[in-house]
Amino acid sequence: MDPKKPYIITETKGTKYYCACGRSQKMPYCDGAHKGSGLHPDKVEIEEEKTVAICSCRSSANLPFCDGTHNALQ
């Protein structure tokens, strides 16, 4: 995945766990690859079905959601 583009996903209601370490084979979702790294997934409650933009550059001020910061990265 290009770190300058977010993951655009239509999510259903429920608890979601988004990868925070960059090691997951199921990006943007956590698959447990962070074990031993000291990092933990981003837990998010989705209240209703909606489209979300999940940050792939990990520089957003609103993690795990994209805030457009990737546009300023080189």
C-alpha cells in the first residue's frame, strides 16, 4: 500500500482493531503481528455503517483516521 494514500473502507457497526505497527498481513486490520513490539492496535467503535479513511502513513493527528497529513510527506 502506498503510504501516501489512506485505506478507504465501508465499515459495518461494531468494534474494529486497526494495525498500529505496520506488520499486519491483513492491513489495515490488526492480525496480532505487533506481539512483542510494545505497540497495540487502534480500537475503534463504529456506531453505524459508514465509509472511513484509515491512515496508512501513521502521521495523522487523528489516528487511526486519515487527516490528510500524507499530502505533506515526501
